[in-house]
Amino acid sequence: MPCCSLFNPMGRLCGLVFVFSTMVVAQGPVVAPFEVTDWSTSAGKIDELVLVRLEQSGIKPARPCSDEVFLRRVYLDMTGTLPQPAELQAFMRDNQPGKRAALIELLFKRDEFAEYWALKWCDLLRVKAEFPINLWPNAVQAYHRWIRDALRSNMPYDQFVRELLTSSGSNFRVPPVNFYRAIQGRQPGELAAAAALTFMGARIGGWPKADQDNLALFFSKVAYKSTAEWKEEIVYMKPDAVEPLDVTFPDGVQVVVAPDQDPRKVFAAWLVARDNPWFARNIVNRVWSWLMGRGIIHEADDIRPDNLASNPELLEYLERELLNANYDLRHMYRLILNSRTYQQSSIPRTDSADAEPLFACYPVRRLDAEVLIDALCWITGTREGYQSPIPEPFTFIPDYQRSVALADGSITSPFLEMFGRPPRDTGLESERLNQPTDAQRLHLLNSSNIQRRIQNSWRIKNLFRSANKKPGAAIIRLYETILTRKPTDSELQTVKEYVQTAGLQPKQAAEDLAWALINTKEFLYRH
């Protein structure tokens, strides 16, 4: 059964509050309030393909997650935000059988959806003003806005990639050309490596040199020139070619590029073709990895012949679905988010090492640095302060700005650095470090920064303003705010007894409980 313990960072509060553990294996009764016995979601093709693999390996899938867990999970995975107590209460009152699917559609329409997924793409596309990328602030703002707008309008993925690969012009006025500027090197081989990593999931450093050189030829005409405007740069095609270019695609097909053709357009047409062996596979594997914690091919940006998919049939099915949907990525989100595989409990029913790669449960993983600080700021009613190594225009960030919506990877904070925000130097998924460290634990437990946030929180003060008359209601609301669920009867009784025994004033009791809940794995992790 789950490990239960409540601790107060200041050493005062003792009791029983659920601390979510990744090591829990539930082979007995349902673990409330995190699991339920019956599915409210219909099984689909994804679930069929996952179950076949699990049965072959003798692994039991996890039970269905509860509505509270699903609500929190889908808010975090789609928008990078926690649901508010009113949203939790409305969702729990809703008795419609399709309420989970309806919530997914609602979240697609929220601004936070485009902001959060722009964050994902800005990591891959290295959107950063300062060294070593040096896009400069004007270009960063234009590039980020274009990415966010493309996601908000649901631009087809093949069009999104074509524009990134084939655009020419000013980095201030034609935002997609920043793909070529947001690469540390400007030699054809370096441009080719970035394109392959981002859109094929391939690290070409391990390819034969002849194959690397062939891919580089597609980018051999890319050139750059500055203008009279500060930091502006033009990306263009060299006009001096007089001979045709003999090139070979990564699949071995040869083609001749005429002198007046843009080799990038030839490469892009090959890349987004329906029979391309890398393009659709790469993006469906990435989306699966973003939502499910690991790719069907793992790592998600290391696709190669000897790195096999854990479920090839599932990967092929998702590829076909993307092609049939004309590269509509939201179709992929819908398929995954509405599946029983995604809506499983995160409590496994087996200790098999194959459970995780075969997706026998939802994977527990720590919140992204930006998501975590935004959650802390919302709970405590405070703001985060940001800094840039070189003050530039756009360095000033308004108080209402969420970390998830930051455009520039150069603008950061000590919290973001400590909790593993990626530097955006390489475009590798592994740049983001979500593994907990001792420094992170100590900061959350003992830092004066967290203490001040909690003590000065108008939201926590308001929750316990009427605690003398209705202490139970205040405790429930604090649980709903931080953990997106009500406390269990035993948790509620434990907190009441603690407050009475310690003789605390309502404000101190609220601060103790808030600090304890913020330090639980249940709060710090996606589950």
C-alpha cells in the first residue's frame, strides 16, 4: 500500500497525508482516492495494441485513475497549469459519461494550451536570445509568437515544418527563418544535423560520413547577411550556382537539383512525403513521449535501426492515423488523451522491469521547472522574478507573466536553473533535467524564499480567515488548491487533531499545512 506520512518543513507538523511514491505496487484493493474500479472511457485501438504486448509479457495493466487524478493530470499535460478548486468541483459534479473527452476539447481552446506547447517547441528549436544561440530579443519575440500562433491555429504539422525549412528573409519579419539562425554553427553539416535531429529524430553523428555529407548538400546554399538595422539578419539562398547539384536522400534515393532550385525545398518535399520513413514516426513518437513520459522509441530523439520500438504495431498505428488526419497533431493528442492507456492509474500492479516501456501504467515524473514555479506562484499568490545575463529589450517581464509563457531561454531565475530548465543550446530532449536533487529538496523544505511565499500568500490567508468557525472546510479547500482533491477522512482528522494539539492560530496552521502539502511527491510529480 502507499506510504503515508505528513511532515512539516519547520519540524512542527506530524500526521498522515498521502505522499505519492513511484515505488508503490498495488496488487491488492483499489487505492482511494487515486484509483477506481470501473472504466468510464471506452477502449480504443491504442489500448488494444498496448494490451496485446502486456499480455504477451504477463503484465497486468494499472486500474483506471480517479476523476480527480485525471483532472489534474490532463490540465498539467495540456496546459502546464493546475486546475482551480472551482474547476475541480464542477468536474466532480458532472455526471455525464463523456466528461473527460469534453474537458480535453475545452482545454484545446485555452490560451494556456498554445503557451505550454510553444514552450515544448521552443526547447527543441533553441529559442534563445543570448550566447551560444544569439537570436537576439527582437527575433526571439517574433519566433516565439509565430510558434505559439501556429499551435493556436492548429497549423498542419507538414506546413509547420515546410515553413521552418524553406523560409528566407529577415529574422525580424519572417520568423521561421530563425530556425537557421538558432543553430550554433552555420556550416551545411551543422544545419543538416539540426534538421535531422528536430524533424527526423536522428542524431547523424553516428551515420557514415558519406551519408552526413549527402544530407549537408541540401543546406549548402544557405547564406546570411546583416542589414543596417541593429541585430537584423537576412537568411537567403546563394544565387551563384551554375551547376546542378547531385544529392542523395537519407533513404538512398538520388536526385538532381537544378541550379535555380532551392535544395531546401527539395529536401522538405521529400521529408514530408507520406511514404517518408522518418517524418511521421518522429513526431508521433515525440508526442507520445511528451504525454506518456517516454517514447515508444526511447529516447524520443534517438531513432536508429538498432534502437527498437517497444511496441512497433502501436507506433505504426499512430503514424497511419497522423497521415490519415493530414498531419493534424491535435488528432494525435485526442487519440492518446482519450485512451485508457493514458487514463490508467500511475500505481503499477506489477514490479516487472518491462512495465514502464510497455506502458502498463501512467509514468510518475516530476513537474517541469516552469510548471512547478507557476504552480507555487498561483498557490501562494506571489510572483517570480526573472533575470537575463545581458539586459536587452524585452528583458523586463510583467508580474502577470507565467514562466511557461517566457519566450526567451536566456531569461531565467535561480529557481528555474535549480529545477532543471533546459539551456536550449542543442535541441536535445535530454537538456531538460527533471530528476530531483538534494538542492531542490532542501530548497523546498528549508528556504526562506518558500517560507516568505507561504507567509505572504493572500490566498492561504483567505482560506483560513473563517477557520475558527469552519476549520474542516478550510482544510478541504487547501487540499483542493494544492493537490486537486479533497482530503481523506483520516487526513482531515489528523490535521484537525494537529491544530488542536499544537494550539496554533488559523494562520499558522494554514502555513504549516500548505508547506507540508507542497513538499509531498503528490504535488511535485505528475501522476
